[in-house]
Amino acid sequence: MLLSLIYLIAISAEAMTGALSAGRRRMDLFGVVIIACVTALGGGSLRDIVLGHYPLGWVKHPEYLGFTICAALIATWVARWMHHFRRTFLVLDGLGLICFTLIGCAVARDGGHAVPIVLIAGMLTGAFGGVLRDVLCNEVPLIFQKELYAVITLLTGAAWLGLLELGVSLNAATLWCLGGGFALRLLAIHFKWEMPKFVYRDEVH
């Protein structure tokens, strides 16, 4: 029940980030809805394909499309009152990132997969929808930008598995990691925490 509620929060948050990205590109309502659906459902679809988990979540539960579309349309309506547009976008994206990460980890763990696969499934579920959103909107994906992003999904997934191994209940571990992962993402944005960069210049002398 808790994971189902978190999933609805996640698809709503990510659908809104997709709608806001589409709005920045002046897309019509059809484009807004498509970008929102790709953002909210793309990561989970990739995870299910990689794990051989069929039918895909939104195919089995088409009502998820309804939540996604409604969230996207709400975003187009409230966007005019968002005075801190980018901040709102990043907060919603961070919330969706952590929610989807935990759901992806839970799906892979329930399927009996090894720990590395569970962590990768969480990362794919959390980050890939945003990658598709940014690519379709002709932007550099957040996962490749300076603030910690994919690393946070791995840390959140590892913490979740660790708590379960210590005997913490599923609901408690999920709530702790949801709050902790979200806070870590917001701190990374605020303090501009980033991974070391590889810089190569092919200079001809």
C-alpha cells in the first residue's frame, strides 16, 4: 500500500516536470501530455523490459496514464503562479527521482535479483524517465550535469537494502530512505555537490 501511494506521488511529480519542460519549449497540449507520459513512465518501462517483467506497469494498470495526464494538465494550469520555476522543477524532479528509485529496487528485489541488479533497477527507474524528458526537449539531461543525481539513487537503494538486512520493517525503511534520499538531493542542489570531472583537451601543437 505504501509503495503504491509512493508510485502515484512519483508519476504525478515526474509528469509535472515533463509538462514544465514541454512548456519551456512552447509545445502544444498534445506534446505536453506525451512528454509527461514519457517522463513519468519511461524509467519503469525500461526497468521492466530489462528485467523481463511483463506486462509493463502502465499496460497492466492503464489508470496510471490517467494520473499522469491529469498531473500534466494541472502543471500547465498552475505554472503561471510558479515564481521560482526552476526551483519547483528541481524539487519535483528530486521527489520523483527518489520515489521511483525505491519502487525500482522493490520490484527487482521481489523478483529475486542480486543486489547489484536491484541497485541498477532502482537507478534506471529513478533516472531514465528524466533522461528521455530532457533529450526530447533538447536539453542536457540532469543526470549528466553537475549536481549529484545517479549517485544519489545508488546510495538510496543501498541504504534501503541495508535497513532491510538489519531487520527494519519495509514501510519504515521505505519512509526513512524516501526522506533521506530526497533531503540529500536537495542538499546536493543547494551546495552544488558534484562528482569529479574528466576534462580532456585534444590540442594540436
